[in-house]
Amino acid sequence: MPVPLDYAQPDGPRLELAVARRAALDPANRIGTLFTAVGGPGGSGIDRAQGGPLFPDELSRRFDVVAFDQRGVGRSAAVRCFPDTAAQQDFWRTLALPPTDAGQQQATEDAARRFAAGCDRYGGALVAHLTTVDVARDLELLRRAVGDTALTYEGASYASYLGTVYGALFPDRVRALQLSAVVDPVTYTTDTRASIAANASGTEEVLGEFLRLCAEAGPPHCAFGETGSSAAQLRARDTALLDRARTTPITVGSGTGTVSVTYSELVNAHAMLLYDPVQGWPGLAVLLAELDRGPAGNPTVVRDVLAAIAPTGDFLDAFVAISCADNSFTESPRRWPEMATESARTAPVFGPFWLYLRQPCAAWPDPADGYPQRYTGPWTQRTAVPALLLNNRFDPATPVTSAQRAAQAMGTARLVVVTDGYGHEPVGSCVTDLRLRYLIDLQLPAPGTTCTIGRTPFTG
């Protein structure tokens, strides 16, 4: 679907959005269209749609489901920051995030400047039009294109922020907004360092839960556990692995089949695998156990775990470019070591990690007149039906405090916390039922409603 590149020039250059629609399975009882987006930013809605049905049967029966790649992502004019794929892969493969010494700090600063310059050179006019406001206006055109009088929307993580922006800009065109793993829109746009600090503290908390529950479950349920080991002992072992990797990569296996794991790879593995308590937590436990074994460990297992979570260069390009369009940062990349040291005081593992991903934003090629389309509030939602927010109590990327601040900023939104929920995606029969009743019947749960799953990681 064609949309304006620049909404200030609606008759000017256009770009094409890739859109996928699956028709309602029960057309006689069809309600309308359910739009869904993918987080990141940088995730592909088209790729997600190709993985199978996006929603439970009742939603698929009652709604046409529409997924799309937002501008700058995947098949929708993907942002370009390198001359070719080889250069892109080499850049991300050799970058140490977070850096661990002065030499790496200088290298990441230089890389941040090169990346920003590359996006300016190869990204063209698109780089100035990647804000979430631009995406919300694209979503409004998609709503009009399908003929719905009001938008029904579901989105999690960064896509929750897209829904919040849409609701603030077009409150009279909203039927329902169901947002999960909720981004705090205030700090995300006006105090990004505070937003990153909150997220990093959440990741640290969930790492603590991972180690506690691993110790409680013990082997064979948690591969990193040892009979009789406490959470404190597992923490010490995990910290020892991180400290070793800071100075030199950890080698697993012996002979010609060895694999070496850098500090950057190990921190990334912690962060990404904590997203998923069903597959990711056992995977992290196996990875740590093999690293702990060193030469006696299984290098194939290590490779498989790391390969499963390795982000693509296209995702990373889009993540940084869209983040830089939305976020607020100092214009000095040289300040990153100082800011990382400060963040490490409250989040020693993940503060620098989440922060350094955005270092290119300090050298970003902002348009000459800034981003006049960037939206920074107010966030009060004046929609006819309040938004429904769902968040796990132990979310490693959007902690429950983020969802609470978002609900407060939105005013009328109804927040439901999964009190024993772990990971980045709220799940379970309670969550499914609340989502169904809201999206289909516009029925909100009573204030103070919570959900439980009734199981914890490592217990089956």
C-alpha cells in the first residue's frame, strides 16, 4: 500500500508498505479488522504472519487480521545504512556491545559515528521520516483502506508504544487498543536514559529470578543448577563467567571444534533468553553450564543456543534508526562511557548493554529542522473505550513499573498484571480470556483485576 514519505507533503514522494491480511473465518459474524504490529522496533509483521495464525480461533473467526512491516523495516522500504550486506554483517559481527575497556570504548564510538553517517548516506530521505508518529499515520491510512470506522489494535513491546501514539493522535478513531509488555511513553520520548535505566533494572531483577528458580528446581530441571546450591552460589558462578569473558573469550570444547564466546555475546544471550521462560530460560541454563565446563563443554550446544538468538543486521539497523528518530539523547557519543558507568551502579550487567545499543543516536543525522512530527505528549487517552494493558510481573524488557507509569500517563487505561508472569509476553488462560472479551465485546475487567498462570519456569 502506498503512503506518503513525508506527511507534511501528502502529494509528494511515496513509499510502499508490505501488508498481509487474513480474512475472518466466520464472515457472517465478522466484527471488522484486527490490526497487529510487531515490536523491536525492527520486527517484521509479515514474517510473524508467515509463522502461522496470529490469534486464537475466536479472534480469527470474528476479525480479518492485518499485519504489516512498518516503514523502514523488512519489505517496507527497509532502512539502509551500509553499501552492501557484507559490510553490514562485518560491522555488527565485530562490534563489542557493551565495550569493556578504553580501546573498545573508542572503537564503539568510532563505529557509532560510522553507522550514523552510513544511514545518512544510504538511507536517503527515509531517515528523516521514521518516527512512530509517521507509523501511526500509516496505520490510520490502513484503517481507512479496509473501511473500518474505528481501529481495533493489538500490539506488544514497542508496538504497544505505537498503539499509545495512535490513541493520542486519533482518539475519535479508536474502537479498542489492547497493549501488552507496555512501554512508558513519557520516558521513552523525553528521558530515554531513564527509560533505559528502568528497563535494565527490570532485566537485572529477572536475572535474579532466573537464578533463584534455577536453584530451587535444581538438576535436571535447570542445567545450571547443582544439588544443594543456593541462588547466591549460582549468582557467584554466573558473575564469574561474566568477569572471565570481560577479559578474554571463554572457550568451550577442545581440538578443532572449539567455540569462543565473547562478553558481548554472553550479555546478549542473558538479555535475549530471559524473554522466554519456556524455551529461553532452559537455553540460558544450558549455555551457562557448558561455559562453566570450558574445555569439557559441548561446543555444538553453545553454537546452537547463540545462533537461535542472533539478531540480523537488518533488524539492528531498523532498531537503531527508529529508536534514534523517537528518542532523546545528548549529541556527544564521547559521553557514553560516563553514562554507562552511571547506569552500571544500579544495573551492572544490563545498564551498559541497553545503553550502548543507542550510541549512534548521539551522532544521528537529524533533519535540519529536527523532527517536527515527533510526539512527546500529552498521553491522556480520550478514546470511547479505555485501553486494556497487560504486563507480566517479571518482564525483562518492559518491567511492570513501565506499564504502571504508562497507565498513569494514559489516564483511563485499565492495567492487568500477571502476578506470577515471567518473560516478555503475557500468556495463560486468564490473559487470553481478557483479551477476547475486550477485543470482541469491548468488555473491560474490573479495576484491580490481576491474572495468574499457576506455574513457574523450570517446573514443567
